[in-house]
Amino acid sequence: MVGTEEGMIHTCSLKYNRNYVRSVQGHHMPVYRIHYNFFNNSIYASCSGDWRVKIWEDGRDEPLFMFELGSPVGDVKWAPYSSTVFAACTADGKVNLSFASKMALILRTDVIHVWNKKKYIGEHHIDT
């Protein structure tokens, strides 16, 4: 997956290098970062110079959620300990932590599936 200066988000394939698998108009300005959720690999966040962080699900043309942060957003990362927390850095020097509690309803089924595979209970890792 790659973001462009024009605000597009393209899904690419290692098998086919001539065409994109999928493209969406993600933002109105350059896309600076795309980061997949650690707990659900079909959910990702994108950030842009248009002041926004958008939460997406693979296969959808519209974002699930949008957060306007008041300044160009240069980076976004999901928290490794929670499926609904992410941090975003803005051009005005701030680090914004967002707690998207509504997203838990979308992620819960897949998170439980991933936790069982990786021996996670809740948000705590169990060493075996």
C-alpha cells in the first residue's frame, strides 16, 4: 500500500507491477503515512497534509472514521497494546493520542481471533 502526493491510496501487488489492485481518493493533500492495525490487518490509518487522520477498512472506498487535528499530520502509528489507540504527530509539534472507543465494535471479533492465535488475553501478552 502506498500514498501519493495527490492524496491517493493505492494497494499494490507483488505479482503484478503494471496496475494497482485498488485505489481510493484518501485525502485532499499528500499522504504521509499508512499504518496497519496490529490487531486487525484489514484496518489501517492514513495521515496527510490535509490535517486529517483517517481510519480505513480494506475493500471500502470511504473511511470508517476521520479525525481532524488542526495542523498537517506527518505520521500516524497504532499502539501495540490496544486495538483502538493511535498516536499522530502534527506539524505544530504536537503528539496526539486518540482513543477511538467506537472502533472497538468493529475490531472486537477479529481482535479476539488474533489474540487466541498469539496467546493474548485482553490487551496483555501471556508468555508461555
